[in-house]
Amino acid sequence: MAQPAVRTDRLRMTYEEFLQWRDEDILAEWVDGEVILLVPPKNGHQHIVSFLDTLLRILLELTGMGEVRPAPFEVYLPTRPASREPDIVVVLGENLRSLSENRFTGAPDLIVEVVSEDSERRDQVEKFMEYEREGVREYWLVDSPRAHYGVEAFSLEGTTYVPIEVDEEGWLESKVLPGFRLKPVWFVEESLPNSLTALNEMLSPELKSKLRQQMGWE
């Protein structure tokens, strides 16, 4: 979860001890035996997470391709090992077998982190390398501070993340989740578009028709 980390004492424990220690009131991640305490996110951060979660949730309900989980929801990365709380996790197809009631184990298909002022290194360097090494197929980074709004997306080619380029119409389009695309301009304007406006732009004509049918609008 892309939130500022606050370290007071350096807490060290095993992963099993970490699972017993934390509860619903504790925001924390666990990396290489060390606990990273997190503070609650700010309003702007949560507004972006809610916006993206809405777009992804409706898209996945229309296509039936998979599931989306916003934070707090654990992703356990056995390669490092690490227990992370990404802002948004998307799990598709056969990968759903690795999704349990409590966590996802392994490499989700797509992860989104909303970058806060104090989480730049964690999201852009530490988690970038962790997700790349674990084999997360796509990694999206969205800046939340108003002075630094922006969107970056990376697709895994072999074992290396390669940037996804903005197309001629101004879209960043997912390579692993058909139909999911964002306009970076949405995140540099004074405010985000509302979810319905964004969906109307994002969805294909076929999916918009399916949505209208399901909602009883036609």
C-alpha cells in the first residue's frame, strides 16, 4: 500500500510472528524479517484508489476475467520474502487459485501503487524490483501529490519491466487486462473525472452496451 512509512523502533520477527502480531488496526508490511509501520493515507491518495478500484471492478464484472482487491489486502511475495499491501491488486484467470480469504500468494497479474510524498523510494524502487523479480505481469504507478501528478505503467517482458507508452489518442493501455486503460491527463487536471465519465471514455462500445443492459438502461 503506497503510504508513508514511519519507523520508530526497528521491529524484527518471523513471518509467522508477524501474522500473529498484526491486527485490523495495524497498518504494516513485512520485508526480510523487518516490520514497516505505516500511517493512514491522505484524502487525495484514497480518492485516487477509490476511482481506480471503481473502474477496475466494473470492467471485471462485465468481462468476468478476474477479481480486484483494494488495500488493505496482503500480497505475500515468497521470492524475497515480503508481505506487502498494494493499493490495488488484480488477479486474473488461473491465478485466482492463489487468491485466498486472507491473501494472495505469488505474483498477481497487475498491481497499482498510488505514490505519496514519503513513499517514492518504496514504490518506485523497492517494490518495483520486488514485483519485477516475483513476476508481477504489470505494474502501474500513480502519483498522488498535486505537484507531481502522473501515471506510469510497466509490462513484464521476460524478467524485465518495460514502460508502456502512451498511444496517439493519449491512452495508457494495459497489455494483460483487455479494456483497462487510463488517460494520464486525468491525473494532472485540477480534479479527477467522475467514475461514470471515465468509464464512458474507457469502455469499448460493446462493454458500454453490456453495462446499459445490466443496469436496465436499454
